[in-house]
Amino acid sequence: MHVRKLALLTLTLLVAATPASAQDFFLKKDDVVVVMGDSITEQRLYSNYLEIWCQTRFPAHNLVFCNVGIGGDTSGGGNGRFKRDVLPHKPTVLTVDFGMNDGGYQAFNDKRFDPYMKGLQGIADQAKAAKIRVAWITPQPVEHNPGNAAESYNETLGKFGDGVKEIAKKNDGLFADQFHPYWAVIHKAREAGEKGRITGGDAVHPGPPGQALMAASILKAFHLPRRVSVMDIQLKDGKLFGIRCVRCEVSEEKLLEGGGISIKRKDAALPFFPEQAKSILKWTPLLEDMNEYVLQVSAFKPETGLKAGKYEVKLDGKKVGEYTDVELAKGVNIAAAVLAVGPVADQVKDVVKAVDAKTNYYHDQIYSPLVLGRNLAKNPDFKDVAKEDVAKRREALIAERMQKMPELDAAIRKALEPRTHLVEIVPAK
């Protein structure tokens, strides 16, 4: 028994020690990421999805994100507010997503395009001076109902996207094309007979389904690894022979009476997909494309593996899925199953809640009312403050409220801490 457990442990450690395929991932440990853009960014949807996907894939990276999107803004506006909105956060990474307003919702013309390019280059110059890595993001398409003439604006947005690519190449930045993948999904839906809008929100401001498409395209440009973790339970002659584990640890493995298997598993990462965006999965397998969370029960010879039949997969006693012995032998991606119910889903909800709390606090308590000074006259914090003292009061409140940000980021890291779960694979009743 001791020899078998030693063999199991050795195999697990050898494979788990192999680094995750993160060497090409755009974000590095301890990066501070500022997300800049217009109203689509200020919605805090795709930016939150970016953060949650990166945080759950690399919980130990200690990443920090901050959204500085402003409704109605353009690249020129971003360039003009760079010093105010970007530099105070001391970022190492900046994402730039402008173009929707820059094109003026009209046919392409140089009078709109030239200022757009000038604004982007201004941002690039300031980022270089501050040694900030930049991801340049194209605008996404507009999506009206099929046949609406207003979709001709996509010709303009496509050309503005070409300008983004030019800026990225000229300034050695990362180029993220969200225009073409996004439009391809819309086109696929229309070919299948869809008559309405599939990305939610309105034609310009996507809801969660569209913003999940945006985030996925950006993350693919980031080279976010698809793999969350892999656990391959290997059987030989009716006994546990070894466990191949990638980005996970296992312990207390045993065979159960009746042909089942019980193992404790702790993953180094979590799968993620925004719950509110699930309608887009009718048109694209985005959830599984972005999350490889594999469970496999293999055997050196088929006849020595699991007995023929269906098996329930349980996490901490909660059924999350049901698969045949053949499916398990090939390996199943259980990302969708564990995100639907059970302890992994619960932990991901904790992460989402923590990220939302941080993002909303910064936007609602600091950025919108103080940095941008929106509705200042109605802000009770400025009641009876003399006009000449307003600027000083704003600076003081910003400094005071920013002190809470590390606490909110710490809450995200706390929610991300790896948790051990009991995995049971038992014959279905």
C-alpha cells in the first residue's frame, strides 16, 4: 500500500510541476491594469469579465485592475486625460478601446479618422514614456436588427479597427481584434434564421452576451491559457495506478465499493463564464472554448477501466454531472457542469461578487463623483464648501477613499484562494 501511494504521489508531482502554458500570457505577476475607453467600457461588463477570467486563471498573480471608461469619450479624450486618469494608478498595463464615438456614426471620412489616429498615437507616446505595456482593442460592431440600414456604420468601424492595428504595430503593442470574431457570431446566428439582436443591450452598448464575446476576443489576444486544470485517474488491473494532474493537487484517493472512485482535489485555477451571458452559447461554444477543466478515468486496457454504465460526478456530495464510462475514459470537460452547481460555482460567485464590489466602489464613490465631478452641485460631500475650496476637497476625498481599494483587492484574493473538494465518481442510481 505504501509503495502504491508513493507511486501515485510521484506521478502527480512530476506532472503538476510542469508549468502552465502561461509564458506567452500578456499579463505578468503583480501587473496593475488600467482599462480605458468610452461608455461601453464604463458599463463595467467586459472589463469585469477580463478581470475575473484573468484572476481565476492565475489566482497567485496578484493582479489589480481599474476601469476608467467615460461615456461619449474618444481617443482624443483619452489622450487628454491620460495624466489624470491613468498615471495615478501606476499601471504596468493599459487597455485602450475607442472608436465607437470617434467615427461619428457616419460613413468613413478622414476628418473623423485622422483625429482618431492622432489621439491613439498620443496615448501611445504617453504610455511609452511611463513604460506601460498597451493592448490596443478595436471597436466591436454595432448590431441592429437584421436589415437595419444603420449597420452600414460597421464599414466605418472596420476601417477604424485597421487603424488600431496600425497603431499597435507602430508602437510594439498588443493588437486585439474583437470586431471580426464578434461579427462572425452575429453572422452565424443570422444564417441560422435569427431575426433579433443576440448580443443584448442596445445596438451600440452590448449586454452581457455581447460583452462576453468582447472579453473572450481580448483574452485570446492576451493568450490566456484555455487550460484550467486536468485530472486523469489511471486504472490498471482494477486498481488505482496513478493520477496525472495538471494545475491541481490530489490526496486521499481510494476505490469505493461498487466500482466508484473518491479523491480530494485542489485546483490551482477556476473556470469562469458570466452567468448573464449564457444566451450567447446558443451561437458559440464560448464557455468550453475558454475553459478546459478536464476529468478523465483512463485505463491501460479498456477492460480494466470503469465498468460499463453511467456515473455520477459529485463535488463535496453535490451532483454536478453524469457521464458514461466511455466518455470518462476519453476525458470530459466538466467546466459547464461545475459552473452550474456545486462548490466551484459557489466560489466563482464569491469572486464575481468581490470584483463587482471593488469595481462599483471605485466608479460610484471615487471616479464618477470625484475624479469626473459628476453632479457635484448635488453631492452632499460638497454642501457648504466654498467654490475656491472645491478642488482641494475633491483631492482630499479621493485620497481618503482610495485607502479602501487595497482592502477590496484583498477581498478578491481571499475569494480566489484554492479550495479542496471531495470528488466522487460513482455508479448512477
